[in-house]
Amino acid sequence: MRKIVLLIVMNVAMYVSLVEAQEYLEPPLLPKTEKQLFKQWERVASTRGKAVKESLETEGLYLNQLINSSSPYLLQHAFHPVNWKPWSTDVFNSAKSSGHLIVLSIGYSTCHWCHVMARESFSDEEVATAINKDFLAIKVDREELPNIDHYYKSLLEVAKGTAGWPITVVIDSNGTPIFIDSYLTKQQLLNLLPRLAKLWRDNPSFLLATGKMLENSLSKSDVNRGSDKKLLALDEVIERLSNNFDSVNGGAQGNTKFPNEVMLNFLINSLRWAEPSNRISELNNNKVANFLEGTLEMISSRNLRDHIEGGFHRYATDSEWLVPHFEKMLYNQAQLSLVMLEYSRFSNQESYLNIVNETLSFILRAMYHNDKGFYSALDAELEQTEGGFHTFSKIELESLDLNLEGVVITPFKDRFIVSFVDANTKSKAIMQLHQQLLTIRQSRASLHRDEKIITSWNALTVKAFARSYIVQHNQEHLSISKQIAERLWHRFDKQEGTLMRLSDDSNKTPYLLLEDYAFLADAFIELYDATSDRLWLNRATTLYGVLEHKFYQDDGTLLASYPHQAGIANVRLLDDEVMTPAAVVVEVAEKLHRRGTLKAPEKRIPQLLNRLTSVVNEQPQATLALADALYRLKFGSRQSVRYFAQGFGKVVSKCMEVVSNRCNKMSFDIQLAEGWHINSTHPKQDYLLPTVVQNVSDTKIEYPAERLVKLGFEKEPLSVFEGSFSIKLYKQKDFATQVIELPLQACSDSICLQPERLSFRF
């Protein structure tokens, strides 16, 4: 044992001395004005042990200004011969004074094709010389600056029809694009760059005209212009959306399959809103129900899900969900957990709760820092091999017993993906095989992990853990969500109204972002629902107030970033892998109103709602997050936690027993604020609405004991329910699901509010 310890100490010492003694080369053609900064870069590099070690293994001995960054993606490029710089006004001012164009490269640290382009081109001296000679160079981490990414990704979609990463743009000092594409080979860059530089010298107006045409095309495609008040019928949205359903393999039609959590969430809620008012035709209702069941089965049973360690990959590269793109993003784990929690509650299929628990456990093992929060992503590559960590070689599998029922082997290049049919995962032989496969993985080098702790993505994950507590009563999940939420709150400077996007000890990003405020407020509301602690509700209300002040314009426009900058400040309205913050803003406003801290959104932000309604009416299939938020405003929430009486009353619905995917026992746990009550089942005054469950048959109902109270607005005693109590329902026969109603009329000592009706599936 002493020999092993000594060997470890010696290796660490050698590694530290290697980092400290490392000598670096200046990027080719480094300007004289920057040569004095190079020594400072070297001093910083001596403190960047992990980044230096990775560069020595894969990149080279150059050094540039990105060494000062906290972004894992930018640090991956800090050792390139390209004279990269982070996005800043200084770079644009320098471009303006020198007359140079800028090569802008946008990506993220776990992006496979970003790695490929870095190895092929940006670590190459010939390419670096071509860039450094005639251009300035900016690297952007799309996860740090989603507003920059969204703007240029939108331009790329206009120019090419599709968009992905890396994004390669040549821009002028005003940010106008004169060339835009995605992945480019070394030779393509070497052909392109000198030609653009010459054209810029000889005929800059021609290039700028091309860029302006592209910007104008984007402006014309911006649907955030109308102001409709009437929202498209829900059935019409479903009809259009269903035309793109893949009825065989689930998901949207196409050869690449994304989980599309925004669509799944919208469809689950649509089935809830369809009852009891027949807002969706029977045909479309059946289409949606079958599509949801089939898609979630594919996502759960095929290889988008990691059957060995848990968690979900970002997307599948084939139409049958068999071969994933192996990176794992925090937002997928959080959003799929939320979808499966809601689908389990809707369908009473508890198997999805097992997958949620598996996914949240994976987050805690692989993407969690106890004192800071949740990390952003895990790479698709291991040692420059895509899927090298998650797949198995033929030699690795030869010694294992794979001829077991429930084992599925999928070829991937010269390797194999192993998965299990869930029904068979509890057998002793399967469990033994699972452990053997896990041991093989654990013997490998670690995947690159992007350790940015992003406020909006962490807020999504806090919401998932809090929702899990609401649905499953898992105390550990509640504890974790509260702990990380507290950490995120400390990123907020109440006096300045600023909310940091990244960890407290990292470099500040140049913008405040709408999505951080909106997502964090939403997470705090979820914690209020889980705990009834008004601390979280008050914090959510505070964040929303600052959000309106910084990002909401008088004409109803919502901006993505602050300070505002033309183009770059435009909020994303179309659906993407993470729901648009505009939808979350509407949801937060609606939730705060229901919980009694804001006036109704229709009165508070009417112009924004009209604009967003116009967007949905024009492109419903591409704006499902907005549609979901607007229909929620119109039809009300269908979550398990509901509020009434201006936030003074709360109802939590729980299924207590499931038989054959049907709820046979249900409870309504009701809480009323001090000084408030609802009428009992038999109020003594005829004008008061009794609290009696309606539209229910062959069901035994247990109500709490009534209380007689004397209040100021009525001379005679009142028969009421107050405080905390439950109403329990027991089906007497195996009936199909019913839509029942709970009428509620709340009163205080001085007033009675208008009656309300809440609908539930039972």
C-alpha cells in the first residue's frame, strides 16, 4: 500500500512540475501590442492544471487570451495557434479601428463536430496564420451567451435552411455577417479566408450588402409583429401537429430523433385540457394518446436512454432511436424527468417513475457538485472516439453471457451498444450482467465534463427534483432542490437587480439573460408548491418584478438580454431543445397570479400576450411552448397542485392506489390560510355553494367533519371546512377514468369570493 501511495505522489509531483515548467509559443503573427500580455497568459496557464494537461495530450504548445476564461469550451481552444479572444466590446472596437473582419466561432465543450473542427483546423498553424494575418478571432460558448448563439444560429437557418454547431461566421465590426456556415474542413477554410480578406479590401460594400440582405431576411421572418387577441383553437393546433407524427417509431418524422420535451409536455397538457369540454376531437385525442404512449416507450426502451448508468443522450442519429449521439446534457435530464413525472401522473403508469428516479440518481452521481450545483454536460467522445465510453468492443463482450432474455445488442461502427428490456432487468442474471458492464465502464478514463453551473439549467433541474417530491414524496429530492435553489438565490444581487448566469467564482458574462430570471422564478414557485414556504414565493415575485423592469418593453416586446443590443437582444420565440424563456415568463406571471402575488397577466402584460398569440397563430407547430403557456392561461392549470381564492387556498390531488393503470383511490388535500374557509357539504345558508364533488358515480366519498363558526357577514352560524383537511374518494367498481369537479367557494371574516370549479381526472 505504501508503494502505491508513493507512486501516486510521484505522478502528481511530475504532473505539477510539467505544468509549471511548460513553455508556450505565441500565436503566429501576434501583434506587438499583445506581446506584453503573453507573460500574463503564461502565469495564468501555470494555474490551469486540468486544462494544460488536456492540451498537452491533444492540442499543442501555443497559448492565447482564452486562458483567462472560465468556460471549458474556451479553455479547450486556449492552446490553439489561432489568436482567439472572448466576445467583448474591446474586440469590436479593435476591429473598427483596424478595419479587420472577425472570424466568429460558436460551439460548446461537448460538441463532437466542434472537437473535429478544432483538431483539423484550429490547431493547425497554416489555418491559424490565415486567420491571424487578416482577421480578428472570437470564440463564443453558446451555453454562456445563448443570445449571441440564437442570433447567429437564426441567421444560419435563414441562409442554409438548417443550423447546428459549430457555427462559423465572418462578421464586420458591427456584427453584420458577410459569410456564415457550420462545420468547415481545413481546406475549405484555407480557400475561403484569403478570398474574403481580398474582397473586403477591394469591395467591402459588396460583402456588406450580402450581409444586410441576410439580416433583412431574418427580420422579415421574425413573426414577433402581430397583435392577435384570439388564440387558435386547440384542436386546430393538434391537427396540424399530428401531420408530422411518426406513427411507427414515435417522435417527429425524420431520420434524426430528438426527445422534443416541449412537444411532449404540450401534448400531455392538451389531453388534460380536452376534458371535460371536448376541446379536441375524439380522432385527434386518440392520435395524441397513441403518439405519447409510443414515443415515450421508444425514448425509455431504446438507446436514447443509457441502460447501464442511467440518464439520456441528447438525440438519436437514426429513425428508430437505436444509435444515440452520446453527449448528455443537463437540460435533457431535467426536462425528460418533468415529462415522465407528468405522464406517469396522467396515465397512472408507475414504470415511468422508476426511470425518473434512475435519471435523477444519474444526475447526482455524474453531474452534481454538493456545494455548487449541477454541471452542464458530458462529452460524446472519449479519447477522440465518439461513443468510446458508452459502447463496448467485441473483446470486452466475449467473456460475458449476453444470451439472456431481455438483452439487446446494437452495432455501432466496430463497437456495440448494450441495452435491456425493462421487464427483464430484475432477474439475477441480468443484474449480474449489468454490474459487469458497469465495471468495464468504470475502468475507463473519465469523460470530459463541462463543469459550468448555468443558472437557467440548474433552475430547470431544481424544478425537476421539487416536482419529484410533489409526485413521489422523496425527501432527498426535496432537500437537494432546496439546497441548490439557495445557492442560485445567492447569485442574485437584490440591490442591483443582477442575476449571474454562472457560478459565483467565475468570470461574469457581458449580459444579463432573461432565461435565467424566468427559469429561476419558476423553480422557486415549484418549491413553494412543494413546501408551502412563502420564502420561495416571495423570491419568485421579486425576480419577476426585476425581469419585467429589465427585459419588458412598453410596446409589448420581450428582450432576451440586458443591456439591450440590436438583433442580439431578440428573444427566441420558436421551440428549441430548451423551451423559450418567453413561454416561461407567461407561465410565471400566471402562476404568481394564481398564488396571489400579481394581478392577472391579461391586465399586467396584455400587449405581450397579444404579440405571442399572433406568433402561435402563425406558426403553431413551431411554438408549442408558447402555445402551452397561453392555453394554460385560458384553460387553467391541470397540475397536481392547484390554487384558488386568490392564493389563500391550495388543493393537492393524489392518487393513493393504482389498479391496472387506473386510479382507484384519490385524495384532495386542502389547505386554507388562517382566517379563510370553504363551505361544508351542507351549508346552512341557501345562497352559499356546498363543497360536494360532482360528476362522479359509484364512488364512496369521505368528507372532513364540519365546523360551526360565527362570522361578521352572517348573523347565523356557518357550517365550514377550514385549516388543513382532506377529501377522499374510493371507486366501488372498475370504471373508466372520469372527469370530476370540485366546486369551491372561499370566504373570510368579511367577504365571500366568487365560486370556483377545479377539474380532475379520476
